[in-house]
Amino acid sequence: MQLAVLGLNHKTAPVAVREKFNFPNERACAVLRRLRNYEYISEAMLLSTCNRTELYMVLDNAAEAVPFIKRLVQHWAGADYESEYFYNLSGTLCVKHLFYVASSLDSLIIGEGQILSQIKNAYQLSRNIGMTGTILNTLLNRAIAVGKKVRTDTRIAYSSVSVSSAAVDMAIAALGDITSAQILVVGAGHMGELTAQHLLDKGAKTIIVSNRNFRHAQTLAEKFNGRAIPFDDMFNQAVRVDIIITSTGAPHYILTKENLGPLLPLRQGRPLLVIDIAVPRDVDPDLADMAGVTVYNIDDLENVVDINKGLRAKEAYLAEQIIEEEIAALKERLRYYTMRPVMVQLHDKMNFMRQKVLKKAFVKMPELTDAQRRLINLMTQRLEHKFLREPMKVMNAMAGTPLEEQYKETIRDIFLLNEDGEEFGDESYIEDWD
């Protein structure tokens, strides 16, 4: 059994590659259902955000499962597949990576808070499909707790920059002043709302909101004293605005040379700044070839957030210390999990025997009071625990070592444990008191 992650992120792959591996919930469910039917993968979770796509797995047979997963990834990528975009980590390295992700140390913007909710959502989706078990349940709950602890015990999230605020800072860096600029926000989701708020905080006066669902656009516009326009009117509005910031969930480009290009001459040479913070991208990169148009995408935010990284270096160091401590604690907790089924079987059998003996003993001693019965039951429980204490310590010590399988087999043989998990049908080991 092996814990592993296969993924790519903003450090290893450009947005043009990452967008091919964007998995909305429906597509993620389809992937997880397919993996559920594959015998060598017992647990899995797919985490897909604008800056990363990662598949966390518990592999029953890594030699068989890894080639299968790589073929699946190649199928998703098609002709554009390049192995160097991906990382494949296992064991402790996988745990460490997930803890860094949950703590936002691996984010494009260190300290951003959205990643924790994204992990929770991915985890819940996987649980609903039936693809998490003991290992991933333990790992993911711990990762979420570590992410919260890092944000609580350090100042890594203090005055945190976000993707949306970085986009607004980029607009200010390009134009110098946005107080008199007309700004079109395309997309009325969470990112669109955050962007509108940051624009107002930086002094923007005129915000126009467009969305495929016009009611959603109206709701967002009303929050910020803005104006909503129908999605089909967005292109005409582009003639008048100075900045367009897009953050939709569209699976294809919504701004292209074909639909925006013919309107550009009507701008009479006024420059247009387009900032695309969506993955998959909303804006065709070829649009940047047109005169007067500047296009930035989410990868261009890197320069804006470099300052953020420097300010957070000290807090990141403190966060790393927390992560190292949590990894050590989790390794100790997980170490005996592969031995645990045998330990449970042994405990269950001993308890089964104890209960049978007690039942027959109480039948022979009807004069016992309830208090006396409880006392005898407690005494036998303590005897059972004392008897099992040493075998359990030995099994726990052997977990994760080369001798683990040998010890499992020996324990099963000595105590006649039933591997298929059925109730113990052979009662010959219980003394006949009749």
C-alpha cells in the first residue's frame, strides 16, 4: 500500500497546459468513478484549482497503478502531453506536499485563504463518490487542521494578497490611476465579487458587471453601486471601457479576435487593458497581437506577488516548523494502520471469547446482583486488555517494517483468526460448563 500524488501546478506548467487539466465537479466525479472501478487504487481525491491539479491516491499495487494513471493523464492531455510538467511524490513527500498546499505555502500567492475551502470541497466530493477510506480520511482531516493551525499561529495570512487583488494592482501598475477608469468585470461569481470589492477599495468609481446569468450580474452590481449589462452587450461595452477583468467558468475563450477585433477601431486608439484571471482562460492570447490591446493572464501575476513572497518569508519559516511537527505526528499515527485489521481481529476474538464465557458463568450464578455482574465484567475486560497489551505492542512495532507480513501471518495462525471477517463459528475453545 502506497500513498502518492500525481500533479502539476503554476510552478511546473504554464496556464496553457494547466487549463487542459481543469476539472469542474462533474468531470472530477467522472474521473473518480472510473478510478473506483480500478482494482489497484483503493482511495483517491482530485484537487483542481486555477493553479494546480493533483490526484491523491492510496495504491494497493504501485507497479500496476502508476502506468495506468500515466496513460490516463496522457489521454487527458492528448498530443500536448509533456512528462516534465508533472510531479509524482509518494509516502512522506506526498504528505509534506499536501500540508504545504493546505497551508498555502505552495500557492501562487502565499497566505491566500481560498485553498483550504478548495481542499474541503474536493475531499467532500471524493467522500460522496465513496473514494476515501482510513488513509485519506486521516490525511485530509489532518491537512485541513494543519492549514488552519498555520493561519492561526503565524501571520502568513496577514494583509494577504489574493489573485483578485493582485489583478487590480496590475491594472494600477499599467494605468497609474483607476479612479476615472471605466471597468468591465466579466463573471459574477466569487472571484468577480472579490475583484469588484478590490477595485472599489482602490478608488474605482465606475464598475460594470456582465454575466451569462443577468440576474447574478444585477445582484453583484447592486452590491457595489455598479451597473449590470447583458452578456451579449459586453462586446459593445468594450468600445467604451478602459479595463476588462474576466473570471468566468467558461470552458472556452469568450474574448477573441473575431468577436472583439471588429469593435476596436471604434475606440479611436484608446488603449484597452484586459486581465484574465480565469482557468481555463477566458481570453484568446492572440488578442494581444491587436494594436492598442494589452492582455495579462494569471501567470503574469507572478511579478505582482513576488513582493508578497518576500514579506512572508519569516512567517513561511514558522509555518514549515509546524508542518514538520505535524508530519512526524501523522507518520506515527499512520504507521500501524496496515497492521490494524489484524489487531482488530485479535481484539474482537478475545472479546467474543470473554463474552461467551461470561454468559455461561452468569447462567450458573443467578444469585449475582447487577453490581456484582458489572464488577466481574470489568475485571474480565481488564484481564483481556492486559493479555493483549504485549501482542498489540509487538504488532504496532512491526507495522511498516519488512517483517510486517510475517508477523501478520504468525498472529493469524497462532490465534486462528478468520481472515474473511466472519463471526467466529468454532466454539471448541470455550470450556463446556455443563
